[in-house]
Amino acid sequence: MSETPSTTDIHDIELRSSIDRSLRHPVMFFFASGSIWLVLGILLGFIASAKKHAPEFLDCISWIDAGKVDAAHLSALVYGWGCQAAFGMIIWLMARLTRKECTASGIILVAGHLWNLIIMVGIVTILAGQGSGVTLMAFPSYIWVSLLVVYLMITLWSLVQFQVRDAGHVYVSQWYLLAGLLWFPWILGSAIFFVFASEGHPLMAAAVAAWFKSGVFLLFLLPTALASAYYLAPKVTGRPVYSYNVALFGFWALAFLGPWAGFQRLMGAPIPQFLPYAGAAAMVLILIPALAVGLNILKTIQDQKELAAQSPSLRFTTSGIVLFIIFGVLSFGLNTVPAIKMTQFSYTGYGLDILAIYGVFSLCAFGAIYFIVPRVTRREWLSSRFITWHFFLSLYAVASIVCCAIIGGIIQGQGMEDLSQPFGTMAERSSSYGWGITIAWAFLLVANFVFCLHLLLMWARLGRRSSHPTLLQNHHPESPHGPEGEIDNIGSVNA
Amino acid sequence: MTFKAFILGMLATFGLPWLFAIVLPFAEMRGLESPQLDEEGEYYDPGRAERISEGSKIYGQEGCAVCHSQVVRPTYAGWDVHRGEWAGLRASPDQPDDTRRETLPSDYFDEAVAHIGEARNGPDLSNFGRRVEFYQKGKEISAEQWVYLHLYNPRGVKNYKDDQFIPAKSTCPSKRSLFDQVPLYQAGDDALALEANEEGFAVIPNDRGRRLAGYLLSLKKDTLGQPLPKDWTFTREAPKAE
């Protein structure tokens, strides 16, 4: 553990370990089952991507044919992995930050099992061709309603913890956690009501579904990831957040812009015309919170580059934050009206989605998992090599997916605008980029298979019993053979 | 920041967009009626076959919208009207009127959700039914049969327009789950004209297949032979290649 015990904070350490103990089962359950969904979601993503350029691939199995498998892929990734990783992070971070033990871990654990069951039913329904038929909300309506109920069972306790906290300073991570906790039921409830429950215009149903999909990232997964980054960066480096005011500004900028985004997917469709423009403007301006939050966190860990290289949590979190800045820049460039005109119906949107879900959210979530799991299991990670593989394969694979999708999408869009070319030529032009995406998914599958295995071993409490965290690099051993004993963990107490 | 300020801020930053971008547009769009074709009050009626909503749902469930769009964007948002015959039939000796037009809100009536589409890995389908019917007219394979053959094996059917096989180009999945294999004597008129049928068996579309094909053939977003109202027109000149 990162703290050296002294007489003054011995009570603190006891409190922290009792909080960790109270949350061990739900947190580990969310992370472990989330990582299994992650592997499954990536496998489905590989199949879905392969089918886009090689339609005969696995053609004999009709329940994973193209179209259905796309929906199953994104649903598994977002609701199986993303939401569950977020739940694990939320309940642990909120308990640590409010300094309250969790008293409802049994209920949370039961709700976690229900969540998995519902997602499983939902994915099977999609693959059986019995989904809702709404492109961005593919689960049938009863699945969404049950997810909302189970969500409340999982997160209500974190709200209660916040409410009964000891008076005092509310830390920036808590704003993000609290905001995400409140936004998610609001957007999900609205989406259920406007898409499924009430008879409206079919175009508005499509618009609300697009808004919901955008909201799941910008208003739930992203705030959770940023809460974790704001927690880990100061914690691991032992320095305060660079600027409180910039943190405040970044938070309100996201809160102000996030709820408007999503409608840009319907640019040109006959809905009230300001909606797609508002969505596009919000997505362009996302660069502002991305820069504010990103630079604030990067400034916090500046001068601690060695630490960022050694500590898995900090390395993943930093990469996630850098990718958030890149997301802001790309979103700025790709959501101007001429760019949307070109790339609206191409791979580009998918590239941005994957950058958001895997690049930004998941890397931050991995950072949090590498930090939290040793604390709740009281075991250290088994292998720094596994973590290194996971890191580099993840980073390069997600970068390849995003580059291929965005460049391929632009080429696709250019082909579409070139009216002298027949449609078929344009589809062929982008297919090599489709190959690139498929191959990158295969690498991502390997990375997360390693991660999932590592995490499951930790869940089984097979981690190292050691007081030294697993770090990624050994620096300057005094002799060529290093000192006696724990060769892997020389000279650092931080993780 | 106090908790009260936080909650008020949340209500303002989220509540306002929720109200102005979701609730009010939803209410506004809900009351929308079919546009009038002329001043005498004749309404534009898409005149689509019944059971559209079920076919539309199957279209979504099968994930067609992942690769096919259903929107003809106005020229400020894209040059869809000028791309092939996505927006309607162009003037030709068999077809005196140019019926291309942009999408209207009423084009999606009777569907639960408008399938705007995610990407255009395949062509836009706004006027798919119109195109297939027009080009399959008088050929030995009926429009309906063509759709079935395409759904069953997209790379095994000749393109309706130029009679060319499209094996290398099409990446459309074959939706075999929409078809059943039955003994020949049960097949009836809908049996697919496949060359590689198993001895004594035929392939026929099942209920889902029929509804999806019915929906696809109902995709006709031009003017149904009526002259184009003035305010629906757009620049007929295709933009010059840059």
C-alpha cells in the first residue's frame, strides 16, 4: 500500500481497509464480470468488422450475421463492460471519498448479478433478431426498464453515502461521480419514455436514441473516468490537483455541453433544424472541457514521469486522459458542418465511438482497476509483464482502430461526394481500412484476454502476498544482480 | 461549491437542454401532419402498404440500418439528391418526370422509429422499392422475387439496374434466417428461383422475410407520379466535381 503507517494516521489506514473490505465482493464482481463482457464485446467487434469487408466470414451461423452482431458488439461493450466497470469505480471511489463503509454490499452484489443476467438476456435477444429495432438502443424495452431499476439498486447507496458524509470539502471527483449518478437515470428514463413508451414522431424517437447513446458516454462513462483520474493522479503522485478553478471550469463546461450532443447524427434529416446544429456545436466545443480537464491532470503529474512509467494505474490513466484530449481535437475537427456532410454516414462515427469507449473510458477504468483491485483483495498483481502487454497492445490497437476508421471514413465520404464515381467504387475504396480495423480488434482481443485472465486470478485471491506493489519498470539496481529478496520491486513504494 | 449550487447548476445545465432539445421538439413533431401537395388541400399520402410498422421493426432488428441509410439530405447537408437514383427516379424515356426529392418527416409515418442509418456501406434505401419495381418491370423475376433473392444471397443475384452480378462489390450479409427450406410440394409460388436447390426441396421466405420484403418494397419516397410541389424543389444541377 502506498502509505507508510505512522501513529497519526493509523486510524486512517484502519478506516480505509475496512471500507475496502466492505466493498470487496461487489467491486470485484463488477470488474471481473465486466472484463468478461469486454472480451466478449471485442470478439463480437472482430466478427462485426470482418463481416463488413468479408461477408462470407462465418456466414454459416445465421444468428451472428452482420447487423445483429454490430448491435450486440456495442451493447456488450457499453452495458456489459462499460457500465459495470463504472459501477465498480463509482461505489469504491464514493465510499473512499466520503469515508463511509458500504453497508449494502449484499444488495449491490445481488443487483450486480441481475445486471449481468439482464445484459445476457438482452444480447441473446438481439442475436435472435428480437431486439427493439432501434439502432442505437438495440435492447428491447423491457430490458431497458429492468436495467434502470437495477441501476438504482446499485447506485442508490453511493448517493446515500454522499448524503450522510461528514461535513467538509467536496472533492472534484465527487462532483463528477454525483453528476454521473444523477445524469444516467435521467437520460435512460427519458430515452425509455420518449423512444418506447410514448407515441411520438419516428424521427424524434431516432433523435432521442442518438442523444441517449451520446449521453451514455459524455454524461456517465466519461464523468466516472474523470472522477477516477482526478482521484488517482494526486493520490499516486502525492501532489494536489494543479488548479481547483480549472477543475471547476472543466466540470461545468462538460455539464453545459454534454446534454446537447448526439443530434448531429441526424444532420440533414427533417427534424427541427436547430437540433443537429446544436449537437454539432456541442461536439465541437467538447474540446474545451477536454483541454481543461486534460491539462489540469497532466499538470498535476508533471515532473513525475518516472512514476507515470512505473505505476500501472497512473500510466493507464495518463494515456486515457491524453486520448481524451485527442478525442476533443478530433471531435472539434470532425463535427464542423462540412466535415459532417462528408463523414456522417461512414466509418468515422464508429471510430470516434471506439475512441471514446475504449480509448478514453476503458483506459481510465483499467487505471482504476489496477489501483483498486490490490486494495480490495489485499493481494498484488501477479505479473508486470501481463500489465505491460495489456497496456501496449491496448494503446496501439485502439490507435489503429481509430486511425483506420477515421481515415477510411473520410475516404468513404470523399467517394460519396464525388458524383462522377459510382457508389460501388466508394465502398471498395474503404475496404482496406476495414481490414485494418479487423486486425486491430484481433490484437485488442489478445490484450484483453490477458487482462481478463489476470483479473480473474486476482478475483480468486491468487495474487502475490506482498507489501510491494507490482510496478512496470525496475530502475537502476545497485548491482547487476539487484539486491537480495524482492527483485521485482526495488526502491519504490508507490503504485 | 456548495451542494445547493451544485444541484441548481445541474438542473440548469441539464434541465434546459432536456426541455428545449427533447421535450419541446418531441411535442412539436408529434403533432405533425402530412404536408399539403397544393393549395386546394390535397394531402401528400405516402400510400404505403399495411403492416409497415412490423416490417420496419424487422428492418431494425436485422440491423439493416448499420450499413444502409434512409435519408435524402438537403443539399446543404449532402449531395444525396444527385447520387444515382437515391432520391427518386430521374427523367428517362420510360419515366418523363424527374421525381427526386429530399426526405420529409411524413416519409416515416407508421414506423416506430426512423431508420436514419449509421453508415453507407451499402446504398441509401429511401427509394429502394421504387427502383426495384421500376427496373424489374417486365423481367422474368418479379420485384418481390428479386428482393427475396437478394436477401437470401446478395452475391447470387443480378443487379436490377444493369443486369450485372455484383459478387465482388456487395458486402451485404445473406439473411438466411428469414427463409425456410420446405419440401417442394409445399413451396407454392414464393419458392426462390435458386440454381442450387437441394433435390426435392425449395426455399421460401418465412413470415419475417415476407414482412421485411414488403417493407423494403414500400420504400418509395418520391412523389408517386404527382408533380413536385414548388417548395419541395431544389437545384437540379449536380455540383461540379472539385
